[in-house]
Amino acid sequence: MDIEELQDKVGKFNDLNFPGQTLEGVLAHLHDETAELKDSHIDLMEWADVLILFLAAVHRSGMRPGMIVSLAEIKMIINANRKWPSKPDERGVFHHVELGA
């Protein structure tokens, strides 16, 4: 199954089981699941939950995964051309260096 087929399956499931669910609601649930993933990153089902909810959010937004993949390719080019610090912040996050900062 490719990502487009999976999103179709996720979208149909969501439309059938959660009528009227908003994008904001899906994103709130995705936020909860990413917090669980942080605590249980070796649990592969948590990774699956995050992917399913991401695809549900893409579905609720009216976009298709192919659009996101194309945009991610462009964003990777942008990221490759950014300046990055040698060390992460106190949370372990690497943020690109803002030009002129």
C-alpha cells in the first residue's frame, strides 16, 4: 500500500467514525500521540498512530500526501541551504540560524 492509498483508507475511516471532526481536533489528538511517542518511542504502534493521525490531518485539510511529499522535497532543499548550529538547544533541538540574527 502506498501513502495515497493509506490516506484514502484513513480518510474513509475518519469520515465514517468521526463525522464532523475538525482539523483542529485531529491536530490536538496528533499532539497527544506525539507526546506518547516521546515516552514510548520503541513502541512501533505509537509510530503508526502518529502517521495515521498525520494522514487524518492531511485529509481534513483537503490536501493529498503527494502534495506534502512535493513540499517536503522543496523544504529539504531550503534546509540544505540553511546554517545550522553545532549544538542543540537545552531540549535537544537544532534550530536553523536566522540570517541577520
